[in-house]
Amino acid sequence: MMNRNLFFCLCIAIVLSACSNSTTNNAEFDRADGEDETVKLIDDMGTELVFNSTPERIGCLTEICVDTLKQLGLTPAAVAGDGITSEPEFFGNEATSIPTIGGSFFEPNVEDIFLQELDLVIGLGGVHENIREALGDKIPLYIVSPETYEDSIQFVMALGQALDKEAEAEQAVQSFKTHFETQINRVTEKRTALIMYGSDTNFGIDTQTSVVGSMIKKIANYPWKTDNGDGGHSSGSAQLSLEEILKQDPDILFVETFRFGDDSPSLSEQLASNPVWGELKAVKTDDVHEVRTNIWANGRGIGSLTIILDEAMELLYPDLES
Amino acid sequence: MVNKRIYKSIYVGTPLFLLIIYIFILSLQLGEPRLDLVTLGQVLTNQFELEIHRISVWEIRMPRSIMAIMAGVMLALAGHVLQETFQNDLATPELISVTAGSSFVMAFITVFGLPVLFIVQPFLALTGGLIAGGFVIGSAKNSFKRGSIILLGTAVSAFLNALIIIIIALGKENQIGLLFFYLAGSLSARNWSHVFNLLPWFIIFVPLALGSARSLNVLRLGDEAAVGRGASVIKMKILLLVISAGLTAVVVANCGPIGFISLITPHLTKRLLRTTNSALGLPITALLGGFLLLTGDLLMRTLLYPIELPVGLLTTIIGGSLFLTLLYRRSVRT
Amino acid sequence: MRHLFLSKEWRLYVILVISILAIGIATMLFGKTSISLSELLLIFKGDEASPIVEQIVMQLRLPRYIIAVLAGSMLGLAGVILQSITKNPLVEPSIIGVTSGCVLAAILAITIAPSFLTTSSVLPVFACVGGLIVTLLVFYMSNKAGNGGVHIALIGVLISSILQAATSFILLTRQEAMGSVLLWIIGSLNGRVWIHVYIILPFAFIGITLGLLSASLTNGLRLGDTQASLLGLSVTKTRLLLLGLSAVLTAGAVSVVGAIGFIGLIGPHLAKRFVGEDARKSFPLSILISALILSGSDFVAQNLIVALPIPSFNQEPQLPAGAITALLGAPFFLYVLHKHVVKRGI
């Protein structure tokens, strides 16, 4: 028995020695070299990015980047995947001329990023931290991790400052805030709304502590929250008890989904055939709306938020005069 | 001696049955709104006016609890039949690949956003599970020696799981979140239509499984002895395998892969009854399965309210650890 | 005659090394931008060709290829060691749950201290410990449960499903860890650069050296327990040492490339087919074959763009290398199983 323990220790020792070797090698890797007058930018992970000149070619791994660049009057130098880029409110047909970064959402192809000679890459928190090392110190990676709509506004300001577009950023934020304020003031009586995705049995919802949820909360009754208190951490979506949904009985449902074909029953009809969903006011009054996943779920920037705000106001309060 | 054992299984079975009824009633009471027994009685006899109470009890809690009992019974029986068939107490129906087949189909639908009607999804999942299970059973004709079919199933499952991971790699956050909920195995938001999906399979396969006790007892004597009694061992095993796959497939298609119920219940039964006689063991296993899943689901939906976590996580982590302990303690004894 | 026999095995080594190098050159040349052989030579000589191309080749493709070769070798060696100890051709790190152990330990580390997310060099330590614990657990339990062959695979599958459930649990309660979990379970070489080479290198160096040195020990074990102890080998000690070694090899590889499955299955099997059971020959051969398979799979992964005929999914994604090895490995697993189990009945 004694010997067995000894060997176990030996194995551990091998492991530890091997590992400790590995830690010494990367000490100098993260060091940024900038002595001249520089632009500094601190991302949501607390990483400091230093630029010698204003970054011009920006690559977007996540939609909030595309969205925010559009607000600043810029065009991304490369985008990953099929996001909001080709939505009419953003770059529409122009999107085809923007180079794409291959791979998948969770693993964007690093070689493509190098090829585009980017000055700055913007990725999403919880997903893209992993490629920081691959990009090295030549291509700075900014991780954005918005948790409420205020973070999205903050991001516009931060990016505007870094890209020398402060005026545009200021203006975009101001017009969003004014528009938001106007819309909030138009609301006389808040209806209860719910944003969800998935099917009737396996579904997720946006809570109050998500980007879109935090905004909708201002123009509608949006009672969906989790008691964990870690709203800052989770991405704001959760699986909720049907009983809670029944209790709050939303007047209107926004569903981020794929479109069913013309000859198949619509989402409302499908939900109506479910004995529990069918009891909800929203389903009974046929107030179930399919919304664009790209904008509602992935957008996260103030451009998308403006669209969501307008679409939501229109659907929530169709009788309001402007 | 035989009589004593029958009494024993009645001693064990009756309290278990009462316990299930107790928890079932509890599961109708708990949640939001919480009901006392009198109110529950009124709701059940349709004397209570509030619509929300009626829906909560009749449309949410009752189908879900019934679903939990049915799924628990079916999974437990599937496990018992399989373990006895191969005389291998590590065998679980997950290993005939039914689970992986269904999961693969659901992963495909979820991640690629296929416009498949909600109501059709369980049937597609069922088809996937049956194809995978059928492949394993079909290709295992010659490999009934010492449970190697289970390894075959492991290999097919490993392949399908690899495909699922590839699909995961292509998804986006929300889709992956949904997929993980399904892959964990959950009873949340299930309603009567799911109960009715389960019902025909329950009616056909549960009696078949309970009725297979005699065959299982013959197999326990060993293949040669079984042949000596004029039984066609291969045919018998294939039939038992089909029963087990049928019980599992429909549960997985409707609830996702709820782990370890089928592995742990036969072990518990044997410890409770101290007999390997399947005629006595099978009913107890069934009751235990129903009890465990019902209790587990009740815990998962009330503890973190309004958040729900998939019950499959609980059964796998607790059932799995319990199983490892049992295995360890048995090995120490021998 | 004896000379001829020896030369057969050396011929295999040479062929394999050449193939691995050929894959290496192909990896350098092809990708999103392809370069010519002369350009590649220029880059290696240090002459500026084009800074971007040079960066892509030197900073991305070269380290990635080195990692593929190292990780492949390590997983192949881990596989052949495990198979020799258990005398079971179906045992492989990902099948017996070692990789799940690595993943869970790393995820735990990330959730307890999120700052680990940014320093990937600390994670392998945790992965090692997790992998080691699971290896020992699986072997301890399967030893106790007896009937080694079938049981070790089943116990591995069960333990790994428990570990995966625990991983999902963390994932569903703390979704911010999702990206990093996926990174681990997918198994990919995308974005692995020199820093990762430095992480994997000590594991590879120590592990492979010790592994090759222990080949004769393994041969001793193969003789059977009583004979081995006659030779002065302590069976338990030797087995534990070899187990620890395979866990270290697996953890080192997994912590850099993620849970790439099935690599440890194909290499050893082919190696034994060519040179038989002698560990002194099968160990190096299975290292080479596995290195070839992983680097080849990654080459395919980098150059294959999948167009899926699904209307609502208009991405053209690239598959991770783990996908290719799984597509190769799982059918191979079935084949091995058929051969060993169905025909011979283990």
C-alpha cells in the first residue's frame, strides 16, 4: 500500500513538473510595446489594448460589432458568419462585398483573420477569449460582453473614442436615448411581454438582466427574472417554469424563431394547440409574433435595439398615436 | 421459501406504492400557486373557480407527474430486462444507442433551425432512436456472447455522439443552450400530448416486460441450461432486446436522455429483496423507477423556482455516484 | 532472413516519417491562401516574401502542425499503453472517460476562478489532475469488478457520462463558461499557436521518452502476472506507473487540442497488425501512425469547407479536426469491435 502511494505521488510529481515547465515560457507574450502617443482601450475582460494609431480595419466576430460600426458610419473589414450584416437595416446587399471570416461561431478561422490584415478584432465574451493567444499582440482582440442595454450604449462610446469617431458616437447615443425616452413617454399603460426562443416544451427566455430584456422592461411589464442574483454573469437566458409564465400571463409573445412554411400551421396556431400555452392571453388574442433572431437575439448593439424598440412598440401598442 | 419471498416483495412493494401516491399528491400541491389539500380537492372535483388553479393542476402538474411515473417505470424496466438478459449489471439501454440516435435527430433540428412542427419533433426523435437501436440489435446477431453487444452499442453511441459534437460546433449560443437542455433529459413543460405519445408504448411494452420474468429466470440459469429447456436463446434475447429498446426509445424521444434510472433501479431492487427472481423483482423495479423519477422531478422544479433544471442532471449525478458506491462496496465484499 | 525482417519495420518507420513530413509541407502550402513551394523555401530562409503570408506560415500553420504531430503521438502512445495494460484492444483515453475527466477539472477551475480563462497555461495542471483521478478510478473499479475486458469499457462509459452531466450542470447554471466548455469538448486545432506548443512540449517530451523506455516493462507485463514477478517486476507498481504515464500523455494533449477522440484507437491497432505485440516495436510505430492521422485530419479540416444543403443555415462552416477523427475513428472502432469481439469473443 505504501508503495502504491509512492507511485501515485511520483505520477503527480511528473505532472506538476511538466506543467510548471510550461508556465515559464509565455511570460513575455502578453507584453504590449507602445511608447509613442497611443490610444488605450480596456475591454470588458479588463485587458488593455494599446494602439499607435487609430485602428481602421476592424473585424467583427459578433453582431454587436457590426451594429456599432454601422452607428459610427463605418463598415467592418471582415465579418464572421451569417449575422445581421445582410439585414436591410444594416449593410443589405452591400454585405456580399464584405469579406467573411470562415470557421464557425465558436471557432472563427484564425488564418482568415490574419489574411484580412485587421487592426482590431471584436469578439463576444464567453466565446472568443480563446483566440486571444492565437492573435498574439499583432492583432488586438477586444472582448465585449454587454449585460444590459446601458452596456451597449457604453460600447458605442468606447468604440467611438478608440476609432476617433467621438462625434458620431455621441450623436448615435444621443439620438438613441432621445428616441428611447420618447417611446417610454408614449407608453400609458404597460402591457406584459415575454421574449422567448425554442419550442413549446424546450424553450428559453430573455430575463430582465439580458440586453434586450433590460430595455423592454422600460416600455412594458417584463417580470421575468431569476433569483440567483448573478444576473451579471449569466447571458440572461434561462429555462423558466411554465407555472411562472402562466402566473404572469403575458399579453404578448415575441418568439425568436425560424419561419414555418406557408402551408404549415403558424407559431400561434401551434402554441394554441398546447393546453397551457393556449391559455395565455397572448395566444388567445393571437398576439404571438415571430421576430428576426439575428436582430433580437444576436444584435445587442444600439442599432438593433432601436429596431427592436420600434418593432416592439408597434406590436405592443398598435393603437398609440405618435 | 418461495412464499416468504412473495411476502417480502409485498412488504416492499406496498409502501413503495403508497409513497408514490403520496408524492404524486404532493407534486400536484407544490409549485406556484401552492395549494393546500382542501383546495386541491376542490380543484380536482372542479369546484374551484380560479382558472389558473385548474390549469396548473390539470394541465401542468398532473400530466407532468404522470409522465414522470410512466417514464420512470419504463426506463427502470428496460434496465432490468437488459441487465438480466445479458447477465451484466452494467448494462443500460443507453448503450443500445437508442438515446444517441434520438439526441442526434434533436441536435440536427435545434442547431440548424429546421422548421419542424413542435408536435412532430418527438416522432422524428423516436425514428432516429429506433433506427440506431435497430442497427445495433440487427448487427449483433452473432455477438450475444458475454454482452459484447453492449460494446457494439457503445461504439455506435460513440459515433453518434461525435456527430452531435460536430453539430454543436456549428451552432450559436441560444441553440446550444436549448440543445444542452434537451441532452440533459428533462420533463419540464410536458403536457397531455406527451403522455399520449407515451401511452401506447407503455400499454404494449410494460406488460411485455413484466411478462418476461420467466424467460429472464431461464436465461439466468445460463445459456446451456436454457437451451436444455428447449428455449431458443438467440430469439429470446432478441425479443428481450426489442422490448428494452421500445421502452427506452419513446421515453428518450419525449423527455431526452434521462440517465441512470435504468441502471440503478435493478440494483436497488436486488438489495431490497435479496433475490434475483425476476418475477418478484420486475414489479418492484418498476415502482422504484416511477418513485425515483417523480421525486427527482419534483425537487428540480421546486427548489430553484422559477428556474428549472433538467431532472436528467440530478438522476445522472446522484444515480451515477450511488451506482459507483454500490459497485465499490460489492467489490470490497467479494 | 532476420535482417530482412528488421528492415521491414524500419521501412515502415521511414515511410511514415516521410508521409508526416509530406503532410507538413502540404499544411504549410495550402489553406485559405495557397503559396508555392519556392515561396515556402524563401520564408524558411528568412527572406521576406510577404509579411502576411510569412506570419500565416510561421505563426499559424507551423505551430499548428507541430501540435497536431505532438498531440497525435501522445494520444497514440497513451492508447497503446492502455491497451497493453488491459490486454484489451477497445480501450482508448476518450472511451474510458479520461478526456471527460480532463474537461470537467478544467471547467471547474474556470468556474471557480474565471481569471484562468485568459491564461491557458494553468489549465493543463487541472486537466492533468482530473485525467489522472479518472484513470485511477476507472482502473481501480474495473479491477475490483473483475472481468476486465468488457467491464473497463462500460465503467469508463458510465463514469464519463456522470462527468459529462456534471459539466452540463455547470454549463446550464453558469452560461458564461459555455465558450470555453465547447472549446474543450469539440477537439480542434484552430488558433493553436506557439504558446500552445510550449504548453504541450514538456508533456510530450517527458511522456514520450518515458513511454518508449517503458516498452520493455510492458512486454514483461504481457507475459502474465506470475511470470512477470519471476522477472523481478512488481506488477502493481508497473501497471500504476504506466497508467499514470498514459494519463499524463492524454491530459497534456487534451489540454491543448480538446477532446479529440479515437486517435488512440486506430494507431495502436494498425501498429500491432504490422509488427505484432512486441511493445518495443508497436510503441514507436503507433506513435508515428497516430501523428500521421491527426496531422492529416487537421489538413483535411483546414481545407474542407462544408456546404450544408439546409436553407435556414446559410453559413459555410469548417469542421474542427475532432470531427474528422471522429468520422474516421468511430467506424474503425466498430470494425475493431467486430473483429475482436464478434469473431473471437474477447
